[in-house]
Amino acid sequence: MIEREHRWRGAPDIGRTLALVQGAYFLVTGIWALVSIGTFQKVTGPKTDLWLVKTVGVLVGVIGAVLGWAGMRERVTASERLLAVGSAAGLTAIDVIYVLRGRISPVYLLDAALEVGLIAGWIAEIMQGTRQSDEGAPQAAWQPAGEQPIGEGYYISTFEPGVD
């Protein structure tokens, strides 16, 4: 199977950096709820359903691991961008809605602010790809890789099952 990816000369690898930052943040915050529920509750407030807190911790941690892996391998796909933006947007909405309803501590607004920063970063990364595309460089970050033509600034990587 041939996988085409976009790269252009001189452009900073914002996607890789964002994947690494969001991956580390999600991994740490997700695992925190699992390894030290006591300190987690001291910072975020008391919880009634600890199993639910731990479930969310596992899911956020897994998302963090996926994004971190994408950043480390220097290959952030459209699916991983969607995971990054979608999870950050979903967590932001939950944070804001439930702080406003008085169900969770206002400290969650700090998390929401960080999430909004990540979303802004991803949008900037996508827009950078779109601008580069308008100037004759590779297509926007959201375009499926298989539909991109091979040419200047593109490279082909082979994918072999079980090898990454």
C-alpha cells in the first residue's frame, strides 16, 4: 500500500508539535485520574462516580498516546487531526457547560482554555496547509492522502503491516 503525505520545504512542522503537546497533556491528565484519584480530586473537586472518572481517564490517556505516537513518528494523518480537534472540542464543551451549571469546579475552565489553545493551533496548522496549497504546494491537511498527486514537495512512504 502506498501512502502519500504532504510536506513542504521551509514550513515548520506545526502538526507534529501539536500532536506531541496534546498527546503529552492528555496522557498525563488521563493517567493522573487512574494513579492518584485522591490528588486528582483535591485539584478538580470531589467526585461521586469514581468509576466514571477513571473511564474518562483511560479514554483521554489513550487519545494522548495515539496523538503522541503520531507526533513521534512525524506523521500526523487527517484522522489523527480529527481525533485531536474533536476530543479537544468535546472536552471544552463539557468543561464549560458543567462549570456554568455548577456541577464541576471552575478549575475546569483552565482545562477548557488549554483545549481552545490546542484547537486554535490545529486550525492554524490546517490553514497553513491550505495557504501552501494555494501557492502550488501540497493540498490542505484534511484532504485524503490517496487523492494527492505526486510532485514537487511530496514524498511517498510505503506502509507494511506490522512495521511502523
